[in-house]
Amino acid sequence: MQKQKKNLNFLQKINTRFRKKMKYKSYILNYTLNNLIYNLPKIKISLRVTQNNIFFTLIDLKKNETKLISSTGIEKIKTTKKLLKFSTKIILPIFFNKILTLTTNQTTIFIELNCPILIKKRLLKQINKLLNKNILLINTANNKCFNGCKEKKKKRKKLRTNKFRIFK
């Protein structure tokens, strides 16, 4: 039997695989992890979206005290279930302008989101635009839409027809 020829790029493949595996691990030489450890966030922003209101709190993690609390009711913006998508776009810049005046020299900010999945994408896009200079650590809690989620009509029809199909 003849020996199988080794692939010349074998070592390169091993190196890239090893790098991919170690990229998301918490080992000592991980550059992003070390940056986060040395520049721990001193500020926490929590956003909570309910059916009729949006709550914001700014917490100082070193002193464990709340610096700022606001909501759509405090800012005198009307929100309903239907207007919730649009009121988030209005209130976010107002709140982040207040935050940026309080935290001018902070580099890292920890953001905690507690909102429905459909609203979360819009919130994240807008937060990235408003806080483009700062390093963000984001923790999200997935909630379903209020009063349950309906699938799109086409998907529901397909599911209904698949149950009763007869194959000949």
C-alpha cells in the first residue's frame, strides 16, 4: 500500500481552527477579555419596555446608587400598545442626551435590555448610533410580544394545509 500524501496546507488549517476555537474562550491571553477586565464598566443603563411604558435607569456600579430615573410618563410622551415602536425612537435620544452630560469621561457602559424581540432590534440600532464612541456591553432578556405572537398568515395557511394533504 502506498502512503497517502499529506496536505501541504495542513499546518495552516490547524492554526486557523485553533484560533477560531480560542477566539471565544476566556483564556488569559485573550485581548478583548483583558480589555474588559481592566476597563470594567462603572455605569449600568437598564431599559425595560412594558405594554404602555418605557423605563430607563442609570446606576453607578461603584457606589451602587441610581443617578437617573426616567420613563415616558416623566418625559410627558404618550404611549400606547400601537405607538410603542414610535415612542421608543422619540424617547431614546432624550434619555441618552441626559446620560452623556452626566458621564463624559466613561469609556465602557453596561446596557441591560428587557424588551420584546421585535422592538429589541430597533433599540440596538438606535443605541449604537447614539453611543458610537463608547464600548458597549449588552445583556438582553428575550420577551415574547405582548398578548402572544401570531405567525404570518402565509405560514399559518401552509401549516393548516400540510396536515390534511393526501399523497397518491
